[in-house]
Amino acid sequence: MPDVPRRLVAEFTGTAALVTVVVGSGIAAEQLSPDDVGLQLLENALATAFGLGVLILVFGPVSGAHFNPVVSIATWLLDRRGAGLTGRDLAGYLVAQISGAVLGAILANTMFDRTPWQISTEQRLTGGHLVGEVVATAGLLTVVIALDRSGRAALSAPAVGAYIGAAYWFTSSTAFANPAVTIGRVFSDTFSGIAPAAAFGFIAAQLAGAAVALVLIAIVYPSTSVADGIGAVGSDRVTTD
């Protein structure tokens, strides 16, 4: 497994790039299709799905391409006795992911000549949205762990990208499914943003979704032979993650 500083740089850069893709494509969609919200969502979803897949391929061999605190926490919980993340590694991953996400939003704002530092006013907090985040996060984590435990982690990039692209449409919340990305999106008052009050609810729902996924995986894929941790998208030991 690569040394810790390299892994943290990969997590920071990958998460920053992911949020830049999400927020940047949201701003572009607003500008290109100002009168069609459905088309805006399609443009945003496609960019995110393809961008995420590429980022997984680039950074997976280094850090596992988690880009997501719930994936890192699950990796730590499921493989604390193996060669996965230590508690110190986990703390580093979380800091790298959250700080990278904030930088990604600021970068996207700046590229589109928006005020770099913004706080979103986009209210998304409804009961349906929270259920949507539970479903989105549970599904994402289940895909990640199931691929790893069935020896198909090399398919993580296309599978996770496809899942997120689909979940933009079949969940009411548009599938944030990631506490770091949620925090990052607070800092862009655009199509992709989320107000701080709603962000807290989304993160709670994401953690609940992660718990659902862990229970489901314990039943369906009880094997604990995960050698290097789960990668956000696959296993750190898979060179094509």
C-alpha cells in the first residue's frame, strides 16, 4: 500500500476534483439550459457519472479512491484486524476529503466567475429527501463492498459511476450519498448547492444509509477477507480500481 502522505494527497485531490465536477457541471447546466430543470439535471448527472469513473481509475491504485467518509469509515470498521486503514489513517482521510471538497466548490465558483466563497441557500430538507439519501448511500456502499468481496473490484469505476448517474434520477435527493461532498456543496449557492441546515440532515441520513448497507452486506456477503480495505470504489489492492 502506498505511503500515507501520497494516499492523503490522492484523497484530497480526488475529492476536490469530484466536487469541482459536480458543482461546475451544475453551474454550466444552469447557463446552458436556464429554462429546463430536467435537462440541467441530466447534464449534471452525466458529467458526475463520467467524472467519478475517471477519478476512480486515476486515484484508486494510490488511496483506494474513497472520496467519501462513509466509505472510509466502512473500510476501517470492516478490516480493523487486517491491512486496511488504521484509526490515524481514517482521521487523515476524513480531513483530506472534507477540505478537498470545500476547495473543489471554491474552484468551481471561481472558474465560472462566481464569488469564490459562497454559502448556499438551496433548501432540500424534506422527509422524502432524507429517505432518498438513506437509499442512495446504502446502495452506493453496497455496490462498493459487494464488488470487492466478490472479486470484481476492477469493475468499480464503471459500476460506481453508473450507479451514481442512475441515482441522480431515481432518488428524490439526487444522490449526494457522501458527507464530504455534501459539506463542499454548502459553499456554492448554485444549482448543485445545499443550505447548511439541510446539509446536517443529509449527513445524518447518509450515516443511516451506511449502517443499512453494513447490515445487508453482513447477510449477503459475510466474508471478511478484505486485504487492503475497500476502496471507494474498490479495493486498494486492485491496480485498475
